[in-house]
Amino acid sequence: MNADDDNLDASAGLLSLKLLRLFDLIYTTQSVTRAADQLGQSQPTVSNWLGRLRRHLGDELFVRTAAGMQPTPRAEELIVPAREALAALRRVAAPPEVFDPSSATRRFRICMTDASHITLLPQLLAHVRAVGPGIRLEAARIDEQTGQALQSGQADLAIGLVPWLESGFYQQVLYPQDWVCLVNARHPRVGSKGMGLRDYKAEAHIGIVGGTGVQLLEAALLRHRVERRILLELPGFLGLAAIVSTTDLVATVPRQIGETLARTNGLAVFDCPVPVPPFTVKQHWHARYNQDPANRWLRGLCERLFAKKSNALNRGSSLSTARVKSTMRF
């Protein structure tokens, strides 16, 4: 092979794409002239390419006859693998397929807190069932393995407060969260006037020890020297509404879970009298899957569903997407 032959890969002895196309077109059209027209080249140029192709493959490939350029047995042998190679190259160069939920059969695994099982998952499931009957959802917890799960593809998204997901991840703000107090609607001492700091200190409380935002609450209570009288500790939100509705205990929770439980269980909600820093609920995904069509569809769905939810609570915020620029940690 000549070093200056730009129609061949000198390092691997491979045919170039244009020679593969020329071979296929001459076989199909049985004409060098028509092949040149379809390639947008002059006939002398294409004849030169054909000469190079013949030299490389050690065969005439096509013989001129009254019926046109007829393939040799070697050309007949090569046409199928040549067309398979062209088809493979077209698949490599093709844009990603559009994800079609109506025909998709796959699982999406979303890491979320148990509060999101109550506030987000029912709406998400209902929408997915309506548009993607073959799609299965799986809810996983948020923990120290969440980042690795997103990176490996074992999980598709993480929704919540996940501050340790820093390097190599994208994030999108869905809605802000502040803090409220959830109480029995017939509470004997807390009425429509709301809950003041004196009431908050005097009442007995339920402590939610799980969830990624509890550190914000505990730090704020410590900073403002407010010590709660905890009579019950729960690992999460399961059973919280039933306990609040049958006792005079107070639960301090993020607003969305508080208002959801109040609406579905006839409870009362008051702004927390202790200034606890708000936080934002975000969806997180790994950079490996940023352009993946299925992941993009799921993210877009969550944006549409849960941005509306924040507006419904009159606490809307503009959506933003940002990628953390630091390097990946291993």
C-alpha cells in the first residue's frame, strides 16, 4: 500500500468509507458513470478510486460488458460484508434514537427519600402508567452509595437534598423547601392563631431522625438554643400522620410533606417559629447519562410534574441546570 493513499488506513489496511460506498454503488448501478454522479465526483476521479480498490483487493471486481459493469466472483463474495460494514458505520454516525415511552419496556430506578414516596411518587407513577405502560419504576433510598449507583447506571436519578453529590454530576433545581409544624387539627392548645416560639418550646414533639434535611433542623435548633421535648422518634414519615392525628404531639417537617399529610389526613400546618434554613429539592444524574434519550425523558418528566407542584404551593422558583465542574472522585 502506498503511504500517500488517502483511501486506505495505512496503519490497519482498512478500506476508507468512500471506497466502500463506491464498491456498493458500482455493484448496484453497474455503471461507473452513475456511481460518480451519486458520489458527486467526476468520472476520472471515480475511475482512479476504482483502480486503487482493485489493487488493494487484488481483483478486477467489475468487468465491463454489454450489460454494464458485472461483478466478479470476488465482488459477489465481498458485497454482503461490505454492505454490513456500511450499515454499521451508518448506525455509529446516526443521532441517538428518540425515546418513545409508549413502546419502551425498561425499568427506571430513582433514589428518593420516604417523604418523596408520599409527595412525588404517586403523581410520577400515575403519569408513567398513562404514557408508558411497559415502563417499570423502582424507588431506592438515598444513601452513601447513591453516587456510585448513578455513575454505574444502577440508578437513573436521585431526587432530594443530596449535598454530597459534587463531582461529575449534573443537577437541576425542582422546588424550594422551608419548614412547618404539623399538628392535630383539634389540638387543645394550638389553634388558628398559629404556633409561636413559646408554644413550640412548651409542646411535646415527634423527632424524625431520617431524611437528608434533618441536619439543617437540628443545627438551627442548636443555634437558636431551642431544645425540644421529644416523646417519640421515628426513622421516617411512615405512620407520622396517624400518630399526629391521634395525639397532641408536634412534628417539624419540610413543607411539602407537611402540607401533603395535612391535606390527606385532616391535619393542621403552621409555619415553624424557629428560623430553619430552607433548602432546594433537586434532581441529580451522572454526566455519563446526560445525553441518554431515556434519562433525558425521565428528567424532563420530573421537571414538568414537580416544577408545577412548587408553583401550586406558591413557592415557585426558576429552574436551573448546572454541572459541577470539579473532577470525578473515585
